[in-house]
Amino acid sequence: MKSVKRAILALVLPALVLTLLLPGSAQAAEKLRVAYLRTFAMMPFFYAMDKGYFKGEGLDVTGISLNNGPAAAAAVLSGSADVAESANVPVILAVDHHQPIKFFFSENYEQYPKPTFTYLVATGRSGVTTLQGLKGKTVAINAATSACALILRDHIRTVGLGPTDVKLIIIPFPQIPAALQLGEADAACLVEPFMTSVMHAPDKATVLASGVLANLKELHRSVLDGFYAREDWLKGHEKTAAAFMRALIKADHELIANPAVYRKLLVEKFKMPAPLAAEMPVDLNIGSFEVVPADYQAVIDGLVRTGLIEKPMKASEVIYPIKP
């Protein structure tokens, strides 16, 4: 009997020791559901998925594509997603309504004079060439509580116009170029890769403004978007969030170093014609990804200035700093 036990132990112990020595990535991966919008900001995410960088950090990631930032924030709040990515405006607005979500990862920044990632554009047929010309015109934005709402309000405010001076239609980003082409909208808020497509259309569109905040020149930079989660989830999953950040940062750096790979992804993920993709700049984050209060305070101040939120807030209310 003892010889049989010794034989069994001889077989089992090496496997047990090997299991204990294996890194977390080789053990059962932690499931992570990520809600997002299909914009250029997700390029590092798509690349990290394709290259297996999340798996390398011990994560089993599932992507959930949604139409706008408010929908992404709602997915996190409802528990149908663990983490989401969008512009920061809908998240700040949700926090203003006492919702427990916070940013833990700053994805991209708009900087003066460039790169900027958010634009107000008018079609050639509209006859609009200035911000003043938007009065009485139809403007397409992706959501009423989004960065597009802020860029429109903040920039037309500088020429004496208010939100009631324009007609709004709400449609997802992928549908906006068609709305402009068909004349359903005179102008629109655009992000990449849709901006490049519209600017290369025969209609010869005019850029009326760039940068979400009208005072970007004075600010020099402003955070545009990032990843966020419920505060209670973050408190219980700081290591998971850090692992997710590491995979994204690795993907971001590799795409910056390999522009051809970035443009190939544009063709594959967004069906962008190769000639257009070849002209796309690789404007990804080259700095820190950690959340910084001053960056978020500038956006909060813009929301107060434009009436999208009534009372001032502190940036600490919307961020959850985590080291990758």
C-alpha cells in the first residue's frame, strides 16, 4: 500500500509544485467586461486584444461596443460592464448626479495647438464658415450629455450664441458622416476616424472649432477621455485595474512606434480606405496615463461655464488614482 501511495505522490507532487510556481497569467484568467465607443481612442485596446496583452496580464477581456458615452457610463453603473471608456464629460455629469463612478486611467489629452481630437465641422452646402453662422442651423452630436455637447456650447458661447440658437440631432458617430452628406445636418461634432472621412468628401467641409474646451490655448492641455469604473469595484480590484492599464500602455507605446500597424488597424477595425488611413496621424498618448486632478478640473470648470452642471465640483470627486 505504501508503495502505491509513494507512486501516486511521485505523479501528483511535481504537477502541484508547478501549478504553485506558475505566474497568475498562466492560471485561471480574471474575466473583465469593457464597454467602449468605436473611436480612435480604442486603438490600443483593439491592438492589445489582438496581441494577447490582456491575457498576458491574467485577464480574460470581453469588449462591449456602445453608441455613446452616457450608454457606456450606464453600463458600468448597472453592472453590465466592469470598466468603460469614453470622453470624460458623461462621467463627470454622472458624478454630479451622485453616481459612484471614477476615472482610473487617462487615455488621451487635447493639447494646444495640436493634437486636438474633437471638432465642430460645417458642410460646404450649408454655407456656414464661422461659429456665428451656426445660428438656426442643425448640428449633429453623438449625445446630449457628451463631450460634443460641451464643445458646441463652449465654442458658440464665445460668439454670443447659446444652446437654443441651434437645432440638435442626436446620432452615433458612425452615422454622422452620412447625415452630413445627405443634408440632414448642416454641421456636426466629429472625432477620428470620422473626421478624416468627412474632410476628404467632395463637399469641402469647414472646420469651425477644434478642442473640446474653448480656452485650450490658455490651458495648454486638457484630458479628453479615459477608462473608469464603479468606485466599489475599483476598491476591490485595484490589481486588476493596474494589470489592465499595463496592457493598454504597452499597446499604446507599440502603436506609436509602428505607425504602419496603427494604420493597418484603421483599415481592419474601421473599414477605412487604405489611402485615407495612410494620412491619419498617430495621435496617441505619449505622456502619463495616471489621473491628474488639474486635468479634470479644467473640464469640470468648462461644464459649469456652459451650464451643463450647476455647481462647482472638485476633481478628486471624479478620479481614483492607481499606479500601473
